[in-house]
Amino acid sequence: MARRAAGLWALGPLLWGCALALRGGMLYPRESPSRERKELGGLWKFRADFSENRRQGFEQQWYRAPLRESGPTLDMPVPSSFNDVGQDGRLRGFVGWVWYEREAALPQRWTQDTHTRVVLRIGSAHYYAIVWVNGVHVAEHEGGHLPFEVDISKLVQVGPMSSCRITIAVNNTLTPHTLPPGTIVYETDTSKYPHSYFVQDTHFDFFNYAGLHRPVILYTTPTAYIDDIDVTTSVDQGTGLVYYQISIQGSEHFELEVFLWDEKGNIVAQESGGRGQLQVPNAHLWWPYLMHEHPAYLYTLEARLTVQTAAGYESDFYLLPVGIRTVAVTKNQFLINGKPFYFRGVNKHEDADIRGKGFDWPLLMKDFNLLRWLGANAFRTSHYPYAEEVMQLCDQYGIVVIDESPGVGIVLSQSYNNQSLQHHLEVMEELVRRDKNHPAVVMWSVANEPASSLEPAGYYFKTLIAHTKALDPSRPVTFVTNSKYDADLGAPYVDVICVNSYFSWYHDFGHLEVIQLQLATQFENWYKTYQKPIIQSEYGADAISGFHHDPPLMFSEEYQKSLLEQYHLVLDQKREEYVVGELIWNFADFMTDQSTIRVLGNKKGIFTRQRQPKGAAFLLRERYWKLANETGYHPPAEKPQHLGKSPSTW
């Protein structure tokens, strides 16, 4: 008989307290005349703690000496997920602590100049991380999808050392109070299972890839430095307004100058002081992809800090891309720069072959080229925040983002208690702090498919959404629901209704003829009840590439296309009224836990996991370009590269 562990199973209380919300800013590490960065990508030493209680690494203090001295290690690429890299089957589904180590050579000026801060930044460690430098504990972080950093200057400026040893222990265990939540199930029937047998149980449909998923970076700043920049924008009769607030650390006496540069390298506005307004007459606005002839125009805000010290003057420079645009919501429209915007896009996963969720530039650029090929203008970061570099490309290319927290699979009643809520509030603080300045981010999503009909869900989401709005009053807030319209206790607090439905897939198997009626009823019930704009935030069907059947049968490419066509008939009716977007599930096939309904993962992608198109990709491409043309956009004379015939609308 199985029983569910109340806590973190064998780990006990070791260093697993709820992490405090980060203090200070989270500016992306950019090089400038005053800042340097050193990426620590490549092969790290790695070991999984296979001991029964997963505590051997702490009991033997593996962080005190090079990892190779306490036992055998593997070479593990960073960034990547550790699960699929090796051939040891135990590692793929491993639950518990794994250990990473890297010796980093430092430039001499970093270790000898006491006016230089040296900062270690971990882009993402899934799920809980503990960090040591030269055997000294320096940081802990809870949450597997957002960056954290620590000043290690004192540890690397204590002598003639030119290197430092970085050790990171990462634990992927999920509990009812993590985001996403999970439980550990112990199997105690010794006639069926070995002694101390357990499995990780989750309520989300993607594989729980783990490890150091994003770049690990060392970077420097002066000791008096620009800690954070907060930018919001507005437009007044063609004049762009850029409101900024800049926080400084390391000195209370400083001079701060702020410049705004256009794309041609001209200064178009300037101010002094840590808080102010920059006015840009005849501003170029940031527009979504294919909504304007000149989309995604980015200015550059330059902050110049000068501090007088006993040795002279210190300076710090930071460059921040800025897009001037506005976002607003009415009862039946989503407005960008005052014009109705229709989300024609996808849901994605950061999922790729043996890299798992590891950040990968070639994959990222392939995905963006496919998005542009589709004519898509938006995606949702289902179901967790994506890498910072992804958000930067969205700013650059004009791809609109619904930025979602890792709040997926919140279905257990204990996941709605005060401990869970407090952690969720902190995660939203970290997410907003990281992504607040991205013009591509037009809405926050606090969760995906929670059990929002449970009694505590009303207070939970009321508090969570109000907190997010307080952190950022400039953007609407939502969560993505699959509850019934008359039972959802969180829906009254969102600005936009985002609803997932899979008609003729998870029920009414094979009966495509019921989709139009059921989908129209869905929309009418939600809008009549809440009088808010609606996004069809997920819809789709599995299709195994190369499987064909006519008449269409489930899992064939023809069935996937036919299902989408039935949805599109209703979407075309309702987008004239109050439906403001459609996001296909999914952009590409992705890996899940093993089950009888998943054949090597989820096959709802319109592209395979190797990014090759299924028939539905061409259907969706023709639709999205047609929708783009209806907004008045005329494609340029030079057509983009195609994966097949051009849309008939060109």
C-alpha cells in the first residue's frame, strides 16, 4: 500500500527552509566599460548521490575538497539537464541531490582590485540549489526557473589565488509546497517493491528535467554600482514617455546621468538623477511582429554612475534596451498602443532531445525562425519562466509574451495553504523583478490549470493576483484555467480569461462533429458570466509524424488538422466579438513521464521534437498569415525562407 510523504522524505530539514525573496535588483549581466563577464559553460564534474537517504554528500562534506577526491565523477555539460546525457538508467529518473563542480580561472585584475565586485550568477538550477565557493557556503535558492546570484568578492580577493572552485548541489524533489508541486510516494509492500522504494508523483504533463539548465556566469561591477533599473512607458499624442527609477548600491553620494539612444546612435532624451521622465517626440513605438511596418523598435537607455572616492572617481555604466509601448484591456479587447491586438501564436516548452531543458542557442534560433515562418506573433511561457535570452529575442523580434510562473499542477488542497501561497508570492516577485523591463511581456500568468474550484482557491488567487498587480500595475494578470466557468473561484480576479479545452480529444474520442457546438457554448458561458476578453490558451490533438488515415482517425496527421479546422471555424466567429487570441498546444512535441497515453512524450506539436513540420504546421501557417493580412499588414517584397509552398494569401 502506498503512502504519501508529508515532507521532503529522507532529506529531513537539511537546508530546506522556505527561501526568502531576493533583495535588490536582477539586471542581466551585460558587458560595458565598467563591467566584465565570464561564462562558465562547458563540462563540469558531476555526481548523483545514490545513497539511500541522499545525504551522503552532506555527511561527507563533498564541498570541502575537489569532488573527484570523494569518489568517481562524470563530465556533465552545463547548461543541460542531467537526465538524458548519460547511459545510466538510474540517472534519467533520479530524485534527490546531484552535485556539480567547476574550477574557474579568474583574471588577475578581478582578484587584486578591491574596488571590483565579483558576482556569481546561476541562471537556473532545478529545483533547490546550495552553492559553495572554495568550500564556503555562499547561497541557497528555491525555485528551478529563475536566476539568483551572490557577491563572492571577499572569497576571491583574499590572496594570490587566480581561480575559485564552485560547487553546486541541486535537488529536484517536488513537494506539495514547491512550484510546481509534487509528492513523494513510498511503496511499502515489500512483496512488490524493494526496501525504501519511492517515486516522485506530479500533476503536470511534462518531464521533470533537472540540473543547471541555464548559463552560470561570473561578472564584475565597481563597488559602487547600478543595482536595478525600473522602466515603464507611455505615449501622449505621439510623444513617448519613459519613466525610470534607478537604485544604486555602494555609495550614498553619487552623480547619475541617464541618456536614451535611438537605433541610429543619436541621443533623443537625457536626464539627471535616479528617478525621472524621458520625453521622446515622434517616438518610434514597439509593435508586435507583423502588426506594423516597423515592429519591435528598441531604444537604449544608458545609465552613467559617477562616484568620488579617496582614490579618485569610479564609474559604472549599464545599457538597457527599451521599447515604448502601452498595454490595456477592455471588456472585449486587448490593446497594444491603443490598437486591438489578436494573439495568434503557440504554447512552447524548453524541451530539446538530450539537452532536456538546457539552454541552447541553435535550438533557440531555430524556434524563432519557425515562429516567424508561421506568422505567429505571440507565445506563452508554458509552464514556467523561460531563459532571459529568450525574452531578449522576443523584444528584438516583436514576439509578444504571456509570462507564466511555474504554478502548474496546483491540484492538491495542501498546495493552497499559507506556506504554498507565501512561496508563490515570492516567485512572482522574482519573475517580475527579472522580466519587468521587457516590452514583449504584455501579461503575467500566475498559474496553469490549477484546481481553482477548490474552496481555498478564491482567497489564494485573489491574494496572488493582487500582489502581482502591486508589483507591476502596468500589465494585466491572468491564470490559465480548465475549470468550469461557474465553478472557477479565481476567475473573478483576472483581467483576461485564458481557457484550455480539448474537445474531441480527451473526451468524445474521434467525434469531430461536436467541436463547434461545445466550443461556442464554452465561449458564450465564460463571456456572459465575466464580461472579459477571452484567449483560447490551449487546444490541439496528438499526431504522430508520418501516421496518416483518411477519413481522419486519432493520432493521424489528418485528425490533428481536422480538429484544428473545427476550432478555427468558431474562433473566426468569436474573434469578431470578444475572443482576443488563440495559442495552439503545442509548438513542438516534448518529453513527458512514461505512461500508456504517451508514446515517447506528448505528440501535440505541430512540429516534431526535431523541429520538422507536420501537416498542421502548414495549415496554421496559412491561417496566421491570413490573420496578419487582415490587420492591414502587407508582407515585404522579399519573402522569408519557406518550409514548403507559400501561403495562398501572399
